[in-house]
Amino acid sequence: MLRPTVLAMFGSLFALAGRPALAEPAAPAADSKTAPADSKAAPADSNVAPPAAAVGANGAAPPPATPPAPKRFPRLKQPSLVHLDQFGLAVMPGSGYRIIAPYQDMVACGQLNKRVCTGWIPFFIDVQPSFGLSRHWDALVDLRFGVVADFSNSHQFAVAPGFRYWVDPDLDAKFFATFQGVYDVNPQHDPATKDYDVGVRNANGFMFEVMRNLGFYLQFGETVGFVRWLRFEIDGGIGVQARFP
């Protein structure tokens, strides 16, 4: 009776060992028919980093870009007001006062029975060409034309070459002084009186430069003549000067 029982037990063991192991249920495959209609509209993965341009070094958005600075042009250099190498032409109307002392008695000097004559200088126009020799010095020639006849019924004509010194040549408002010789050709129509005179002259003035090529000036001058007679004159006027280049 033991033998059939043992055989039954071995048979049961062999039956259990021959059965296949149960497999774990596999995940159901995705059905293309059951997928969402708009798969492209699915939200992006939160783990994907945004573009580098949109994130700063510390993970925050960068500050807005600074607008470029406005372009600045260099300031234009002011033209020099120095008269160096410039040709000038000035015109100045004027008048003044004079004293004439003849070397001899009974010489007509503008007033009857007067040993020394005094009076106004007839109205004149000075025309002055010039050239800038250096920063401070100009060479010039004054040409004086008498507009009104003198007591000798003749119109004055005088030539006064010389030099002019500028105190502050770089400024638009500057003072000047001249040193000139004078040759006066004014016929006297009198055999006892020479028709020419020689002297020296100094003029002092103030010029305002409107621009490099144009200036206005105020001038007072003193002239001493000593050949025809002893003559002392003080004159003045307001003039304008043009220069080039």
C-alpha cells in the first residue's frame, strides 16, 4: 500500500514542475486610434531649459538692452583771427583839429593876421592797404584823400607808410598802435610856402572782429609835420577793414 502512495506523490511533483511559470501581464500597447487628435498641442516638458538668450546667469531674465549713445561730432575749430599772411583793405572817414606854426612871419596858414593858426582839419577819407607780417605786426600804407578843400583851395593828398602792432592778435576785440612816416602833397599856391611836407604819425585804436575776414575799428591819430611849417594834428574816425584769404 505504501508503494502506490509514494508513486502518487512523485507523480504530483513531476506534474507541478512541468507547468510553465505565469508571465507578468504586459503593458497594453498604445492604440493609434485612441491617441489624442492634436498630439502637437501637448504641453512642453517642464524639464526642457528655455533658450540661453532668455535666461540670465542666475536663472532670471536679463535686463532690457541699453539703447546706443547718440553720436557726437567733434566741435568745429574757430577760425584764427590773427592777420598773419592776410591782405587787408580798410576805409575810414574822419576829421580832426590842427595847429600850424609857420617858421616865418606873414605866412598864410589859414587865418588872416595870425602868427599861429588853429582850426578843423577838412573832412577826409583814409584808404589803407595792409599785409600781416607776423602774429603781432602788419605792414600798412595810409592814403589820405581830402574830400573838402583846404584853406589853400586844394584837396589834401598824403601817403603814410608804416607798421601796426596788435596787442592781443587772437582776440576778437583788440587794441592796436601804428608807427608811420608821412609825406604830404598838398599844393599851397604860394611861392613862399613849400608844396610838400614830411612828418611822423602815430595812431591808436580798437578793432572788433566780426569774423576772420571783416572787422570794424575806432581810431585816433596824431601827426607832426616839420618841413613846410610846424604842424600838429589830432584826427579820428570809424572805419571798416576787409581781409583775404
